[in-house]
Amino acid sequence: MRLVDKSNSFRLIQTCSDTLARAGELITPHGTVPTPVFLPVGSQATVKTLTPEELEEIGVPIILANTYHLYLRPGIHVIQSMGGLHKYMAWNRVILTDSGGYQIFSLAPLRKVSDDGVIFRSHIDGSEHFITPELAIQFQEALGADIIMVLDECPAYDDSLGKIQQAMARTHEWAERCKVCHSRDDQALYAIVQGGILPELRRQSAQHLTSLGFAGYAIGGLSLGEPKAVTLAMTEETVAFLPQDRPRYLMGVGSPEDMVEAVARGIDIFDSALPTRVARNGALFTWGGRRNIRNAAYTLVEEPIEPGCDCYTCRTFSAAYLRHLFTCGEMLAYRLATIHNLTFVQALMQKIRSAIKDGTFSSFRDGFLANYKPTDEQIRISQKRKWLKSRR
Amino acid sequence: MRLVDKSNSFRLIQTCSDTLARAGELITPHGTVPTPVFLPVGSQATVKTLTPEELEEIGVPIILANTYHLYLRPGIHVIQSMGGLHKYMAWNRVILTDSGGYQIFSLAPLRKVSDDGVIFRSHIDGSEHFITPELAIQFQEALGADIIMVLDECPAYDDSLGKIQQAMARTHEWAERCKVCHSRDDQALYAIVQGGILPELRRQSAQHLTSLGFAGYAIGGLSLGEPKAVTLAMTEETVAFLPQDRPRYLMGVGSPEDMVEAVARGIDIFDSALPTRVARNGALFTWGGRRNIRNAAYTLVEEPIEPGCDCYTCRTFSAAYLRHLFTCGEMLAYRLATIHNLTFVQALMQKIRSAIKDGTFSSFRDGFLANYKPTDEQIRISQKRKWLKSRR
């Protein structure tokens, strides 16, 4: 038995009798993380607008940082020589680093993939770089996160079948190379399932990676502009072939309604920039759905945006004042909205987990979805595709 | 004796034997403010990037808000119907509101002044507005600050003698009208001395306003692109004709070295956007002068920007990390730098006050100025003029 299973493992606590939902915990060197869990995104070693102290006050146990961004700025060697990522950003709780695969394939303006690795240009200054699976692990070992990810090739939603198959095969080979060279036993290494939106490929990918044996399994290549029904269907197809005793991580999903549905399909871990990004645009989560705080209807509203919410923003400020800050473009607005949305997601995850443990998850899910009005799906898809395109 | 002298007054505690420096306190309905004091600028009912909680942690007893900005957004009636400015922005300590005179004459793209008042266009949407001294007081009474300012006409640094004389005469008439219509005894009304950079006019203005009798006296129309030596000379010329028993407020001055020199010339109160604005540009105050945190020399510096500083930023983060946040344009950078600079200014004011009380102000001043390297004066003036021009 490897040390990783002791210091960095997953414990399944309870499964739902009606759905595939499960409550568990990730045991890591920087603390135990109750699951299901949502990871706020802190790509550049900062969850935008917030201090580590504020994240702790919200109750966030784990965040995500990104190897691609940190490699470009400030440089992996800088963080390593400053004592590692936890110390650098003054965050003492758990960190997961993504390998940078997705960012290379979505942000970098030019890239050339071979079996060996990928040559890409920086989206910041156009400089050329080369990364291999081995380097991705070496970088993540230097950063020192608790959970690290294999380097994957992430095809676009509308790529050809041939390209998707090739990316999957390469992801499998790279996962194996990552596993071979991974040397830090205090870090858990997760594999990433690819296979586009083809159930058969998803099955193959899940089975192949499971046969190699990883501490956890992520589902990559989804939430890239496909309809939500497809995201959930692919999640189902993949989870069916993943082991019960390992955590399952649906990458890039973070809207409240999607997380509730994905938990019902057996997902334990989520990450997404959505809750923090829409907060900065003035879209605030409530149990009735998203609210646009810029709406003039809030001009004189003395209540907070979500009465009863115990976040700093709602405890302290009226919706009217928050609207004023957004109207003026005041930076405090973005922070206050981020605090609120992350508190909402944190509360949602706690409710989900309690419901699973109490055996009431199905009714919680029905009640939540009956009240929470999601964004119109056609508008969502067109906005998402526009956003993805704007990053290329 | 008016109630204002009881609930909202100035108490002189100690004067320096070598200079005109004094320690005192402003007694207001929202607490007692030790002087000399610096007011962080929160024009739009928010000190940019900070929460009220953070300002309290820094030890800030009083902030400045602006009638011009709040009149345009969200509108005076909104704040009034929300229970006043303190409640609206969740700040329970002292507030001073500027009348908007300076903003109308520096920000509004078009204006037409008559003895009656001033017609101006909003810098936001070009809409036309009319303000009189009576309205300026009515608005400030509705906002409910502890200290309010008369409406003044603020000429540009390079206006003709005739224009400066006319602006001064009008400021005097308007001050009288403000005093007549001011009805809230719990608010202290301060007059504003004008007179450009002409000692004779400064004397006339100070004497005239003193003869009318106000709770405090501000020196307006300075720090508008003239050399620092001129600012200080005009401060001297004005203070000589202001009463000992009232607070003196030098508007728009906020660089550390200028405040030390102005205290030596008898000033009690300062406000300026400088400490917070330069913070957002990455210029951080240290006892040796300003530091540019974007400098590559900070890439690997594990110490905070000012070792020994007890602000949240210096207690928590390395200079290297702060540089990284600035390099990436991360919003947290602006907040952390603002916290540091306001903590520095707060500490400076405390040191000044202690030195005055201990009778060691002169040597403190010498020591401070020997260590603190100010920005090159020629560069400062050209940057200031460029900045003032960009706002027009």
C-alpha cells in the first residue's frame, strides 16, 4: 500500500438510495474536505477579489490553481523558491492544481501537439513554450498542491471524431507517463477522462484510466458549449465505469442547478469560474435563481440581495448600496458579489451533503429545482460559445 | 452658545513650541477624531477597494464623501430615504462631505457660474444641473455627515487675477448664504478660504470668513499643479489669519512629506485621493519613500514591502506575491496596496500627534524628512497637471 492512500485519500461516508449521490471526504495534508465540494477558481494564485482570510470565513476548504497560468507568471521556479504555492499565496487549506492541459488548448493562441508533448504560445506575450506530461508533473510537484492532475489533450466540443479519438488516446498515454514519473507521495494524482460526447469513447476512457489506477478521476472536455442535457448524459456514461472508492471530479461545471444534477449522477468534486465570474458581472445567486443587481428595481431596496443569507455582504449592506457600487464600477462591488456567490455555493454544497446523509437528497433536489430558475438554455449556450471564442 | 459647540466642536490639546503644529480633537456625533488627521477619500460612498470593516481595522476615524458624486449617483434622495449616508454605506464613524464645489469646477465638462449659483453638466451623462449654496447645504443636511462644507468657487491654478478675485468674492457671499440656511445643529459647517496664490487675497479671504464665524476653516484652491513650495507658502499666509480655536483643513493635500510640512504650519485636517490612488498604481509608502512594487527586483522578495509594518498586507504577504498580483492585474492587488498605504498614513499621523504631545515634533519632522525620499518635484508637477487635465 502506497503512502498516498494514507495521507491523501477518499473516504465514502454515505450513498443515496434513490440516486447516485454520495457524501464523502477527501483526506489531504492540508485538511479534510467534505464532499460533494465546489472549488473556487484561483488560477493565478488568487481567487479573484478575495483574501485567503475571506475564503476561510466563507468556509471554503479547497481551491483550484492553475499550472499554466503560474508557469507563465510568476514562473514555477519563483513559487518553488518562495516555499511553494500554499506559502506564496498564504493559503493553508487544500489546493488542487490543474495541469494546464485545458488552458493550453483553450487559451494559447497557437499550439502544436505531438505524442511527446505540446508546443504552445503564451496568451500573454506570444513566447513559445513546450510542455510534456513529465514536465506537467514536475511543475505540480514544485508547486506542492495536495491534489494534482495529469496533462490531458482537451479537444473542442465540435472537433471531428478522429480528432477526439486521437486526443483521447494521447490523454491515456500521457496519463500513464504522468503516473510513472509522479514521485511525491503526499500529493494525490487524478486522471482525466476524455472522449468528447460519445458514450462509447467515454466508457473506453474511464475503463482504461481505471485500469491504470489513480487516486481520483476527473471528467474533462465537457461544459464547453454543448447543451446541458449532453453534459449530464456524458457524466452518467462516464461515472458508470468509474470505481466507487475513488473521488469523481466534473471539471468546469459550477452553476447551482448543474451541480445538483451532477451530484445525483455520482459526482463528488466541481470547479468552475462561473460563480465568481458572474458575480463580477452583477449576477447574484439566490434560492430563486440569479438576480441582476444592476436592475433599477434595487435602487431603494433596504434588504440585502438574499434576506437571511449570513454572508458578510448580506449581513452588512442593502441591495440598494450594492447596486450603487456596481453602477459606479466601484471595485468593492466585485468583491461583495463574489463573497455572496461563493457563500451561496458553499451553503448549497452543505445542504446537498446534509440531505445525502439524512437520506433526503431526492426531495432536496426536487425542492431546489422547483424554486431555482436557471438561465434560459438557448441564451446560456450562445453566451458560453461567444465567451469561449473570445478567449481563443 | 449654539448646540454645535457642544456636540460638534474642536478641542486644542497641545501646541508645538518650535512650529505651529498642534494636537487636538474633533468632537462629533459619530466619535472623537484625534488631530492632525488624514481623511481617506470615499467620493462615491466607498473608499475604493475597502470595506468599512477594513477601514476600522486600519484605525481610520473619519472619511470624506462627495456631494457632487452622490448627487449624480445614486441621487441625494436615495441616500436620504435609505436613512442617510452613514447607514447607506454601513460606516458608523465620522464623515465629512465636501460640498461639490471643487468637483463642479474640475470634473464637470461645462459650467456657467452666476452670483446665484452654478449650472453644470454631469461628467457621467452630460445632463444639465443647477446648484446654489442653499442646495449644497440642503443636500449635505440630507446626507447627514458630521462635518459639511460651504459651496465655493474654485478657480484653476493659472486663472487670471480678475477671475481669482471674482471667485473669492463669490465664495465669500456663498459662504454667508450657506451659514444662513444651515439648520442642523449636529453638523459642523466649515468655510473654505480661496484667493489663488496671492498672499494678499488669502489674507482677505481668511479674515472675511473668520469674521462671519464658522466651526472650522478649510484652505481650498491649492494642490492644483502649483509647486509644493507655493502650496506651503500659501498655507502659511492663510493660517496666520485663522483663529486658534477652530480646526484648519488643507484640502487636497495627502503626500506624506507635504502633510508633515503642513502640520508644522498649523494644519489639523487633510484629505486627498493620493495615498489610495497611487496604491492602485503600485506605489507603496515606506519610511524611506515610495516604492514601485511592479519593479522586477521584488520577484523573489520574501519580506513584506515594509518589514515591521503591522498592516494586514505586510503581516500576510511577501512583496513578491504582491508584485505578482500587480503584474497579473489581479483586483486583490489594489486592495492590499490601499490597506498598506492607508495604514502608513495613519501611522504617520499617530507619530506626528505623539511627537507634538511629547514636545518632540521638530526632531520628528527632521528625522522623517531626512529618510523619506519624495518624488522628484518636476516629475510630480508634470504628472499632476497631466492628471488634472485628463479629468476635465
